[in-house]
Amino acid sequence: MVRLIIAVVLLVGGGVGTWLVLRSGAATGGRPPSTPRVDLATAELVEVLDSVRLPARLRAAQAVSLSSEIAGVMIEMPVVEGARVAAGELIARLDDAVPQAALREAEVAVADAERGLTLARTLQERQIGPAERILQLEAQVATATARADAARAILAKSRILAPFAGRLGLRLVDAGAWVAPGTPIIELTRLDPIELVVAIPAIYLSRLQIGQDVTATAPAFDERTFNGTLRVIDPRVDPATASVTCVAEFANPEEILRPGLVVDARVVLDRRQGVRVAEAAVELRGDGSVVYVVSEDTARRRPVVLGARGPGWVEIRDGLAAGERVVVRGLQSLFMPESAVIINEGP
């Protein structure tokens, strides 16, 4: 009798529980109350830039410390520190009184030798005087001319000119100072274009090519991005760092970028059309990476192969097509390879 009563109670209780589950399912559109809610995003076909980011340093395309080749007193320096100068512009001038006198003396010797040679040739035409005399006078003219050229060269060295257009640095010698040969006077730097030097790991060597795009982000200029191209790839690999030194060239017409500045360099190794999704859509598992593709309110787990990455996104090299919708929020509720889901609408 007692067993019969217990069986009746269990039967009635089970019927009530089933009725409650069915009633709850009807209230949620036929889904169990544990059906996860998810947000979706659509996979996009975009241009993907496969790149490597590294710290780099800027250097001048041309830079020289101007100095004198001869000794003398600095008598003039008509330029302003920090100013732009054109190629060939006068930077400084040494006392040239002695070279000027030497040049005048040499020019007089040339004129005298040429007059003697002219007279000897006139006499030779009249068959007066030996022919050897003409040869001697021609040698004297050549010698005097060489000495005049040397005096002229020394005089030119007293004038220090800009070898290229650029911007001057700080003056190192003042007017009136004695300048010995090789004494630095002022620095001249060409800022446009400017070069970027970066050490790239040798594992990327086979993917490096002259002309590849390089960008530089300078924290000193509010993360402003500058664009350049790869110009030089060092043929040697540094055995100490297993890297290859590369040089990129950047147009710098405003002369904002300066030598010595540290920047964040990005070397673009490849450009291609690829499928991109939000990084939040990818679930990293022990056996690889997966996304959950949603179709007809059902999320299906799918293995994918990842490619390039960027801020907030990742490239899918294989396993997903553009236009497919994937779960980006609610992944923690998906445990089965295939699950019914409720899609959140709107933002």
C-alpha cells in the first residue's frame, strides 16, 4: 500500500514538472530558457596588409661638418644658425690676402711667359732663332699656368661653400678665430628627404623587396603617420642580432622629421584581398582556432586558419567566407559544436 502511494506521488510530480517546462518553452518561442543570446558581426572582404612593426631611428640623407682645408683667420661668416642655405652659398670666408697676392704673381708669370712664346714664334716664322727655344717657352707657359691654377685653387679654399642645400646647425667658430685645417666650423644637414634605419629580423628576408611601403609613427608628433618606401636592404645579416639593416626614404618637405628621432616603423610585406573579422569572434583552443558561424538561429563551430592581425581585427586565411555571420559576443555560452542561439537585434 505504501509503495502504491509513493508511485502515485512521483507520477503526479513528474506530470506537473513536464507541464512547467512546456509552459516555459512556449513563453520563449519554443526554445529552452537556457538558449544563449549572442551578438553577430559579418566577415568582410578587405585589403589586408601583412606587415612587421619595429622600433627605428631617423637619419639625415646627407649631413656634413663643414671645415677649412687651409689655415687662416676667419674674417666672415654671413649665415645664420639654423637657417636654410642653397647649394653653393657662402658659409664662411678666411683671410685671403696671401692667396690673392700669390694668384696675381702667378698670373703675371703666365702673361710674361706667353709674351715670350709669341715673340719666339714670330722670330721662328722669319727663321730667326733656334726651334728648341719655342719648346722651352711652351714649357714655361705650362708651368706658369699650373702655378696660377694652384694659386687659384688655394684662394677658392679660403671660401667655404655649402656643398648641397640644407639646414645649418650651431656655429662652432666665430669670426676672428684662427682656423686650422680640419677644424669644424658648422654642420649642414639635408632634411628632405630623410631616411629611416630599421633592423628587421632575418626570418623576413625572403619577403623584403626594394620599393615596399614603410610607415613611421612618431610619438613626438601625436602619433602622426608618415609614408615612405624601402630603398636599401643590407646584403649582410648581423650574426649578433640575426637581423638585416634596411633603409627607407621619406619625403619631408615641412622638415618636421629630424635625424635621431625614434619612431615606430611598419614595413608592409604583402598586400592582398582577405577575409577579416573582429578579433572577439575568434576562440583560441588547444587544437587550433575556431569561430561560430550563425545560420538560421544556429551557431556552428568551425575551425579557421588565422593570418595577419591589426587593432581589433584578425584575418581568416581559411575556413570562412566573406558575408558569413559570426558570433562576437556570447562565445562563453557556446559549448557544443552546434547550438541554438538567440540573436540580439540592434546596437
